[in-house]
Amino acid sequence: VGAGCTGAADMSEAPSSGKLAVRVREANLDCAADAEAVVMLLDNYSQHEMGSSKPLPDDVKERLIPGLKACANTLIFLAFHEGGSEPPKPVGIATCFTAFGTFKAKPIINVHDLAVLDGYRGRGIGRQLLESVQAKAQGMDCGKVTLEVLEHNAPAKGLYESFGFKFSYLFGEMAP
């Protein structure tokens, strides 16, 4: 199960067609290794140009796991590269939150963050994470899966569109 934690069953596995051996599963935030993987992956994403181009501040890192655990609608998937005799390495994350859609009277899953470590991008890991989200959404009888993407993030938009996402709304943002 990746990094010594027990959690939900493996959700997907990379095909043996030259792609990386990757397993995706739901994170267990009570497991220290999974919690460390979440912080590391989100910090890495934050440092990327599609994040905030800077590391997460230390106080955010300290509050992240307790905050996610306190949020009852948190749903996180971790992708682990499994190669050779090395322990599984966390290489991707889908941070999601569930909500409720009033027009269909069904749950919704929102993909808040989808990130893959540098050096592992372009190898199908993002797609595997989305497949795991989709499987979970089907199991929950969700009305839809939503996400947001920066307009200039062409690689992510290409992945999402190839997966069937349609972009039709603009989202605003404001400070509380």
C-alpha cells in the first residue's frame, strides 16, 4: 500500500506498456507517511509556476494536515511510484472536496489540486489520478466532478479536455 500505511484499496495501476509502475490510492491522513507525502507534494506544487511559484510557508505546512482532517469533505488520492527494491515514492496528488449539487440532488467531487512531481509529468500519472477520482465519483453516485485550471496551463487543460471536461465558466476570487 505505499509508504507503510494502510488505507483504502489500491485504485489503479499503471499498465505494463512502458509506463511507470504507479499505484493510486486514497490517502489516510492519520498515517504519518501519508500526511508527510501530502505536505511534500503540495509544497512542491506550490513552488511550481502553476502554483504560487514559492514554497508553502512553515505555518501553512503546520496547519495543513490538521485543517484537512477537520474538513469532513476532504478526499485525497496519492500516486506512488513503485520501482525495484526502493520503497514506494509519492509522485502525485489529487486533493478533492465533496459538495452537494442542488440541480441533480447528488454529491459533487471538486478536484482542488492535481499535481505530479517534476520528472514524473507526462507519464500518465495525472490521468491515473483522475481515473481514481472518477471511480470514486461513480461509486458515490455523484452528479459531476468539477475542477478549475489556470487559463494559461495548456498541459493541464489538454489532459482535462482529453478526459472529457468542458470549460464553460469563469470563476472569481476574493479575499474574505
